[in-house]
Amino acid sequence: MSDAGRLVVIVLFEGVDLLDVTGPPEVFALLRRETDDATGYEVVLAAESTAPVTTSAGVRVLPDLTFAEAAARSIDTLLVPGSVETDGERRVRALVNPVVVSWVKTLAARTRRVTSVCVGAHILAAAGLLDGKRATTHWSTAGQLAAEHPAVEVDADPIFVRDGDVWTGAGISSCLDLSLALVAEDFGEPTALRVARQLVMYLKRPSGQSQFSVPLEPVSTTRRVEDLRHYVTRNLGGRLTLADLAASAHISERQLTRIFKSELGTTPSAYIESARVERARHLLESTDATLERITTSCGFGTTDTLIRAFRRRLDTTPMEYRRRFRAVPDQ
């Protein structure tokens, strides 16, 4: 650890997403304002050379030191942002520079805690740092991450995931949530709350908080799957068995399972549960409906089933979720 505080090394490279680089340092810088301790984090930007790096936004950033110089130091937290390209049909693909991957692997060996922001998870995966671990990334490249790195358990829903000493974030504004979670782990939640207030944001959404709603998932490439998704949405209050879904599409249950896996990257039952949780979230946020009424409306069967689904998918309870995200005032 540096005399100035816990050393945070942020990886830089050409085309890196600007907010991924600048968001976390803002959180770490505010920590000193909110504590009596003169030390907190020492944040440095590292690149292959000390020449200016041009970000995806066209803004140039000046590295503090080279990767080789960073490797000579004891690093507390390595933070790896990402970069993407978009084709003519607006399809997004994460970019991975082999040189950066090699340096990240080297730096990780000198690091207490490794983190990625947004599609930086693809770099961690290419370095072998996510093998056998659960991880998230921006929803638009989750399919790519799962396809290219089958040893990684990709969960496209949460805003960030912690698996041991490796943290992965979904990106964009969630880099602030991830950074606040790191502050909370290192300096306590009361301190993180004070930092969050300076940022004029909620302390930290639960790590299981979804980064997008079920209706906003990428549209399937086949009409049949879109029809199945609409069928699920229209019938959430019913039983929605595998047989029901297969019959609605006039296919076998085996074919149904195969289609969901290939088109949506999940199973029919997992998709149905996710859609039910999404509807329950909306009702908790916008109505004063009781848990029993929400349970029935969303087709969970029992309140216990609803609670278990929330714990599994959002790492919280329905009542705690309502307390944090309720959009209408309590009566």
C-alpha cells in the first residue's frame, strides 16, 4: 500500500470508454472529503506508454505511469474498463487487445482485488481471471462473453457481481455503484453513504439489482420466440408450465427448451421467473398492493416463492426492495 493510501490502478488503452475511467476516481476522491483520515485511495492511470490515450469519446487522457512501472508496485485494486465497436446494424461487440490482456494478467498477480467496469469483463475473461467464476458485463455483450468464455458463469442481469476477490460491473452509471460497494467494503457503509450523498445518488443499489427490465431485453431474431415472450407476458398470472408454452408455439417441450437456450441464453422456467420478478418489482415500486396480491398477480403461487425468487435474482426481499425503490409515498 502506498503512503498516500490504497493504490488503485486503472488500465488505459486506445478507445477505452471514458466514463468507465473517470467515474470510479470521482467516488474515490470524495472519500477523503468525507473522512478525517488523510489516506483513502491513491488512484493512478496506467497504459503501455505515458503517451496520451484517446478515449471512445474523443477525449485524450494522460497516463500517470506505464504498465511496467505499475507492475513494480503493490496494487490494492486493479480496475479494468472496456471498449466496444458497433457495426452498420448497430450491433455492439466488445474489443479485446491482446497486449492489454497480457498486462492485466501480470498486474493481477500483484493485486489484492481485481475489478472490471462494463465490457472490461471481456479483458478479465481473456486473461483467465474469470474462469470458474460468476461475472456480469453490459447486457449488450453478455452473449458474446458467454460464447467466447464458456468457463465463465455469465449473469447479464445484476449491476455488479462479486465472486471472491474479483468484482465485475455492468457499466455506464453502475460503475458508481460498484465503486461505492468497494468503499463500503474498505471503510464501512456509513462512509460510503456520505460519499453517495455528495454524488447525489442512492447509496448503492443491491448488487442483484437488475441492469435492465425484461421488456428491454434484446429482441429475438425469430418471430416464434417473440410470440413466446409475449405469451409469457400475457399469462404471468397463470401456471405457465413448459407444456403450456410448447402447446402455444405448436412445438415439443424439448424443442422449446432448445430454442430458449439458443435465442435467449436461458431456460423457459428461468425466463418466466425473471418476467414475474420484473412485474413484481414494478408493482412494488408503483402501487401499495399487498405481497399476497402481488403474489397472485404475478403467478408465484405462494408468498414464500415470491420471496425466494427475489432473494435469488435481486439478493433482497420484496419488502426491502419496496422500501428502497418505492415511487409512491407511504400512506
